[in-house]
Amino acid sequence: MKDRRYRGRCPHNDLLDGTFAYFVEKEAEIRGLIAELEGLDDGNRKKVEKYLDSFFKDITTPKAKDRKFTSKCV
């Protein structure tokens, strides 16, 4: 699986926490949509779930947030 690349503007880093909070708030809804999505076979569903696991870990872990987002801005 390829890594996500954040290419946000450094002056907007102060908006990241609010954006991450929004995604965390919607996590159950997002996961529910994936679970209910017709036409997605079990193998691909597991890949999407794994991607989401990684994404939510990255946006809720301070060290990962800094390493993958705030320090990668342009």
C-alpha cells in the first residue's frame, strides 16, 4: 500500500486539529458506509479497512500527526 502524502500549506497547520477532529467524529459513519458498500468484495473491503485504521491512527497520535502532516507541509 502506498503512503498518503500531505501537501498542505504550512500557514494552514493550525486548521489541522479541527479537521482531524471532524474525521474522528465521523469515523463510525465512514466505516459504516464501507461495510454497507455493495459491489466491494471482502478482500478489497479489508484493504479499505486497513487503510482507514492507518489513517485514524495517524490523525490521533501526536507523534504521527507531526511526522506525517505538520512537518510535511509546503
